[in-house]
Amino acid sequence: MNQNKMTAPVRTHRDGQKAEHWKLLISILPLLRAAVKTAAVTLGLYILAAVAALDLPAVLLAVLLENALLGAYFALEEVRTW
């Protein structure tokens, strides 16, 4: 039997919904970038204070956290240029 089949309404709506999610993500990205940049600068100041106090474990932990924050910052930068 040859019947005309219609696509499900969810299937046709899904693309429109994706565009709305991207709009929301694009509006949040500047805030996320600013928050990560502020945290990275604050952590950099903490590293300077830990070095001045000769607190080696605090310096090592702060450097690891700084690496993670900068990785997140540059990952957000890639999304912006995409």
C-alpha cells in the first residue's frame, strides 16, 4: 500500500529549538568569559601572594587551577569564533 506519510511535528520543530538554544548560549557566553577571566586574574594574584609567602603546596595547587581556568577561557573563545 502506498500511503503518504507525514513527518512528526517534533521532527520539524527540533531545528527551530536548536536555534533558540544557540541564541541563549550566545547571550550567556560574554558573562561566562568575564567570570572565567576574573577568576583567572584573582588566582594569579593568589599565586603571587603564595610565592611571596613561600607556600609551595599553595603555589602548585593554584598553578593547576590557573591552567584549568585558562583552558576553559580559551575553549569559550573557540565557541565565539565558530
